[in-house]
Amino acid sequence: MNPVVLLDEIDKVGSDYRGDPSAALLEVLDPAQNHTFRDHYLDLDLDLSDVVFLATANVIENIPSALLDRMELVAIDGYTEDDKVAIARDYLLPRQRDRAALTEDEVAVSDAALRKIAADYTREPGVRQFERLLAKALRKATTKLVDDPRPITIDEPDLVDYLGRPRFMPESAERTAVPGVATGLAVTGLGGDVLYIEAGSTDGDPGLQLTGQLGDVMKESAQIALSYVRSHAAELGVDPKTLDRRIHVHVPAGAVPKDGPSAGVTMVTALVSMATGRQVRSDVGMTGEVTLNGRVLPIGGVKQKLLAAQRAGLSTVFIPQRNEPDLDDVPAEVLEALDVRPMTDVAEIVAQALEPAASAATAAA
């Protein structure tokens, strides 16, 4: 037999006292063994060598390594804003109109409104929440048609009436308005996202305090970042005395676990900003692992992170130079909207990311 078998959400497979399904999948997915797969429930030998298996997952880390080793990995990245508008206009909106028993002549939604929903009402790599919001808007439009049968066109200014106030607004300028806050980029199970790292200092014995549910790798990144800033204080324009205090690094949101090495350059930038009193530019985002010598090492998820930077309204993004080949996978419209700068030295990132000293002094005044 040669069917196509879809194993949906394979990262959700669990194991308990009833058994471990992943153990059976190891044999099923191994081309060297699945020609004589033994089904112990049916007590039959099955030839699965001609079966095409497809599996989907949201979080690759949750798939057992032995099982993942038997798969060919194909990463499906999130949609761009233009993609979402096109999908909503051509597919989601007609489908929701049919479900609401409406016609295009009765209710229309402008492209500007669709783009506003994609940018300010949803924050997702796909369009699932987008479709829910369209359905909500059309239901409300249906109630209006009962009282007034004239055709309705939902435009951008009308969205507050149909969907309420926007849930997501660009907040980089507000978050980085004080020294010690830098904008990083991260990858989650839902795609790319913006990550703010805050650094502060208090009186007390010199040391480093970390909060924000950080994993071991991220904790080590913070320690490396502080050690680098201390050992290169003169080069970075930092007064060493400002680091002889209790340093506190926090990564919101506190309820969300975080891990990985890619926040290293962001932590260095936040620490230098805190120590010098110079704000980080609000239009800048960054990602990359950092070493004790200040080298910027490659990381993963560049495409997802750049998509997140575009959604967040950033204009300049620093990435490791060794990740430059990954830009070939990024949509052209995203690269046109962003100034992506491949870097090798974190000191260069700090120099370009911080506001000039004169601007910081003026803001403080």
C-alpha cells in the first residue's frame, strides 16, 4: 500500500503508563525497518515502505531527538503583512461572508482596514486570529443591515466600532525612552517576536541579578555580557565605577520562560546603555550570540526575527555576519523595509545602536 499519512501535531505526543507512541513511530518512520512493521494489536506484519509520512509540529524541541533524526525538516515560516492582506481579501473574507449569509454588495472591507487588522489587532505568524476578527466584524455588520439595508464598507477608521481598540501598538519608542532598555528579537512556538531587555543598577555588593524566567543558556549569556562590558569598559566609553554595583537584568514578560544564546548582543547593548546613560535608538533591533571577546556568533530563526522586526515597526536590525546567507530566504519586501546590517563585533553594534551622547544629555535635561 502507498497512502500518504499525516501525523498532525507530532510534538504533542506524550508518554505515560499506557505506553510511548514515539517508540512505535521510530520503527514506522525508519526506511530500513518499516517494510516489516509488526502491528502487535492486529498481530499482523505490514509493509509500510511505500507509505509517505508527513508530520507537523509547532515546537521542534518537543520532538524526541531519535524521532527527529528520521525526518527531513522543512521549516514553514510566518506570513508577511502583504501575504496576510492578500489571503484575507481573496480567501478569508469571502468564506466568512458566505457563513454570515452576506454578499459582496452588502458588506465590503477595504485593503486599508485589512492591513490595520494585520498590524494592530493580531500578532501571529498565521491568519487564524485574523479570520476570527473578520467573522466578528461581519457579524456586527449583519446586525447593522437589519436596521439599515444600505451597503456597508468597513474602512480603517471604522474598525474601532467593529472590533474595539487595537490590541497591539508599536511600543519600541516608549520602552526604549529610558537608558538601559534594548530591543532584541526572538523565536517562539508562534514565530518571531520582539524581546525587550532591561538593565538597571542599585547600591550593594557587586553582582548580577537575573529575573524573567531565564533558562541556563540565557543566564550564561547575561554573565558573558556583563564580563565583556567590564573588561572592555574603556573601549565602550563606560566608567568602570558604574559597574561596581548590584546589576539587575530583567527580560519581560516575567511569566513566560525564555532561553537561548541569541540575546547576548542585546544584553551588552542594554548594559552599556545603563552604564553610560545613553538611550538605545527606538528603531533598532538586534540578535546574536556574543563571546567574551565581543565576537558576534550566528544564531537561528533569522527570517522569523526579521518578520517580527517589520511587524514591530523597526527600521534597522543588526544580525551576525555569518547569518548573511540566511537573508536569501527573507521576502524581498521585508528586506526593502528594513536596514539589515550584518556585524562581527558587538562594540560596533553598540556604537551604532546608542543615541549620541549629546542627544542623551539633552533628553536628560
